[in-house]
Amino acid sequence: MAALKFRPFLAFAVLVASLQLAAAQQPPSARFVVVLDPAHGGDDAGGRMANGQSEKNFTLALTGRLRSLLAARGIQVVTTRDSDAAVDPGRRAEIANHAQAEACLSLHASESGSGLHLFTSSLAPAQPARFAPWKTAQAAWVTRSLALAGTLNSALLHAGVSVTLGRTSLPAVDSMTCPAVAIEITPERSADQKTTTGLDDKNYQARVATALAAALVEWRMEAQQP
Amino acid sequence: MIPRYQKILFGILLLASLVMGVVLWQLRERAHERMIAGQDSAPTSAPEVASAEQATLVVANDNDSSLLTQVHFLPLPVDDGARARAVLGKLLDLYAAPDAAHPVPGGGTSVTQVFLLPAPQLGALSQNPEPAGAQLAVVNLTGSFAASHPSGIETETLTVLSICGTLRANLPSVTQVRFLVDGHERATLAGHADLTRTYLTADAVPQP
């Protein structure tokens, strides 16, 4: 009678053990997470575009477009905001760090300059440490961030987008513990600085988003190589 | 029936009105030209309180995201802090000019003070220890300058780097720069570039 009473528990234990064994025999998980950080939000409108649109709305719309493209390619996306909400730079970094992402992109837009600007942190590269100072946590990831910027640069140039690479200090990016790049989209201009493609051009936005998605697929392939 | 003398009077008045209109239009055009000519001559030259010396400005250019050196001759004070302020004032005057390649409103009065202090060791922030005699420059900007600065990563970064590079070019002992706005710490310049950190002047090297 006692043996019959314990039989369901025994079966459950065997099932759990066999599942654990099966999981152990499978190859390592192909988890690949990308964090998209649409800059500004809420009271912080950011810059003002030529068509009157605010930077916060532009970056949110671009994030939605890029998230769809990445999801279609099987890439898991975490965003720091999904609505017109104010998010503190520290909170943005917290979200990115908890996601343990393979790439973190902070999306910005501006009317100054030309083409796309890719910025990595200007912090000096440092060795990874168990505990890193919050404001300079990105220092241990700068080398990987530069590599990510290189992959993004290649894909954007391939898509015919002019790119400028630079280093800067952004509060959210400097605290991220992932390969992080700040992307600033600006209008395309001719040699005499006349605007040829404005930020409100849907084809331009699509070209940029598609190139970024292609770059992240390439980055995933590089990350999963032994 | 309108009398003949009234017709003549009306004609004379109409003609006088037209002539006055033409004269007023010409006067307005001349005044406008004078105003434009006055703007072209801005920024106004500083009063000659000292002999002109060579100053090297690291000037930003939004068109190609570059920093280039320009040599100017300015009357510079002897005191290092005042000298730094004068040089940065000239730099921001260039940015406030109508045809600037890095347009930023405000001009030279946007730098209210520059304080020079012994530079602290930065530890993990810098790969090299600070040499003896190294200085930290604390640049106090006006709130109106920060409020009117164009928003964007590139434009804000170029402003910060050109200030750091200009200080390094004229005061080689300045190795670190911090920023205040109206005497207080401010999170960012115009929503992007971090103003709470210490910048290293060695990072603001202009293109050869």
C-alpha cells in the first residue's frame, strides 16, 4: 500500500532526472539578446527634427521597426522603453545589464552632421573585474564595443549609408556591461552640405534599420563561432 | 462733375505719395545693408589691454566631424585662468559667427570662469599617472549657452573636445577638464554629452 502511495512521486522524480539529463546532453543554449535603447522620452524630448518631430518619438518609432526586423530573424529584443515615458540613464543601463545582452544599441537622431554616427564609449579599455564602478562599467567592454561598431559600420557602408565613427561619453552607455554603441541618425547631405535625404524619409529609415538588423545577424554569427 | 483744380491736386498728391514710398524703400534697404555689414564684423575685437600673442584654437567642424587647429593672435592676460578664459572666449566667438562650421549660439561671454587646480590622480580612468604640475581646468559655462546648444551626440561631443583641445594647446599643463554650468554640476550639455565626468585633454587631439 505504501509503495503504491509513493509511486507517483517516484515517477515524477525519474521524469525530472531524465529531463535534466536530456538538457545536459543538448548543445549550449543559443541565447542571443539585443537591447534597444530609444533615447529620451517623457519630459525629455531630445532634439527637434526639421519636420518638427521630436527626437524621442523618432527613436521610439525606429526602435519598433528594428525590433520587428530582429524578431523576424529570431533575435530576442529587450527595449528600455516602449512608450513615451521618461527613463533615467541609470535605469536604462540597469535594464541592459540585467538582460546580459550580446549587443546594446542606444538610438539617437539629430539634424547636425551627415549620415550615421557610430559612437563607442571614450573610456579607456580596462580588464573585467568582479565589481566595476557604475559610471565606468563599460570600460571592460570597450574592446568588444569597438568590434561591434566595426560590424555595424561594414553593414551600413554595404547599404550605401555614409558612416562616421567616434568616441564619446554618454551617461547610459558608460554604465552598460555589454558591447554598446550609440547610433545617431542624421540627414544625408551632398558635398556642399545640402540635405539630400531627410530624417522623415521612410526609405532612408528602412535602409538604416535593415542594415542594422543585418549587422546584428552578422554579429550573432561571430559571437556563436567557437 | 469734379473741378479741374481738384483733379490737379489729386494728381500731385498721388505723385508725392509714390515718390515718398520709393525714398522710404531705399532708406530701408540702406539700413538693412548697414545692419548686415555690422553682423559681418562680429565678434567685436577685444580692447587692447595686452600685446597680441599667438593662440592655437582647436576648432570643430560638423561637416566632417573633425577637429582642426587654427592659429590666431589675441591680446592675452598673464594670469593662466584669465588666459584660458580669453582663448575659450575666442573659440566660442568663432562658433557664434554666422558662417560657422560648428554653429553654437552664445559667443565668448558663455565662458564665465576657468579655474585651474592641481590635477588629481584618476586611477582606473587614466592609463597613465598624472605628471608633476598637471592641472585640472574647471570651465564654468553659462546656462544660456547650454540651453541654446544644438542637441546631438556629435555636436555636443565636438564642443566638449574642442574646448579640451584648445586648453591643451595653450596650457600644456592642463591634463584634465571638468565642466560646470552656472556654477553647478549638470548631467549633460544638451541632452547627450556627459558633463559629470572628468575629460582628459589627451583624448582631444586634432587631425594633423
